[in-house]
Amino acid sequence: TLLIDRTRSALGAELSLDGTAHFDFVPKLHLVLPHPTLKAIGASTPFLEAESLNVVVPWHTLWVDRYDIEQIDLAKPTLDLDRFSAWFNARPPSGAPADVRFSLHVVSGTIISAGKAVAQGLKMDFASTGDLAAWLAKLAKVTSSTALVPPLRGSAAAAALQIGSTHLDDVHIEIRDDDANHPAAAAGP
């Protein structure tokens, strides 16, 4: 219940499970959440649901009352962009966002917009290179196109993307660290 309470207070969302959450120890300590759904508080329909969610946590999680997340693994998630946007834009300001840094691994994902699948067969493997919560908070205020790229490195692939009337098959995207965008590299030796 600690994770469910923390999700409600930190994200302003309701996490529900179809089954019992438990810890597993191989290959790393992780919390296994069967059939999770995430929805806006008071909403009847979730913006995110998955077959399973594994949250890799450090060992000290067993002895303290907090979860520090190292990695999130989602199996067969479905993200509804319209419901996600409504939830995200309706969240009350919570002051300074917590520093959020973790790896994200997605297998067989689907993204829906306007009731139609816009991405299917989504596979993602990203690690944050900066604070994701701070990036999200800043994104709404910044007009620079470089702010559109989250502080991540890794890759994503989709079996199919549908953007309006454009259909793309077998799409691969890779985000790498670019030393040219780091202030220290731009200043030279």
C-alpha cells in the first residue's frame, strides 16, 4: 500500500493492481506489480495499463519506508495519450518536483490517441541522463526545440506508427549523448 499511497500523493493518480504485488530477488531486487492500471484520481478509465510492471529498487528498500526506483520494466503496456494529457495538465502544482532518474524498459507497447493506435509493437530501452521531472516541468515553459528531447539515452522501436494519414513500419529511434550540447564540451579545453 505504500507504493499506491505514494503514487496518489506524488503523481495525483490512482494505481490499482489485478493481483498481489510481491518482491522478487532475481536478477535484482524488484517489486512485481501484476496487471497495473494508472488513472487520474476520480477517473473511470486508466491512461496506462500493462500486463505487468517490475520496479527495480535498491536493497535498502526492504528496510526503509520509501522506494527509490532504479528501473521500470513494463510488459505489454497501453498508453492512452488523450487521457494521459488530461491527467498531466490537470495535476495541481506540487512545488519543486522530486529528482526522477531511472531506466525504462518497455516490451510490446501500444500508444493510443483519439481512440486509435498510433504506435504498436513498441519496444523501448532508455536510461535518464538528467532529471525527468524537472524536464517535464520545464517543457511547458520553454519554446526552444532542443527542450523537446528528454534527458534520455537509449533506443526505441515500433512495428508500426500511424501519424494522421501517414503509416510507418519498422521504425527505429536512437538517442545518444551528444557532447556538443554539453556546456563543458562547447567551452573547449
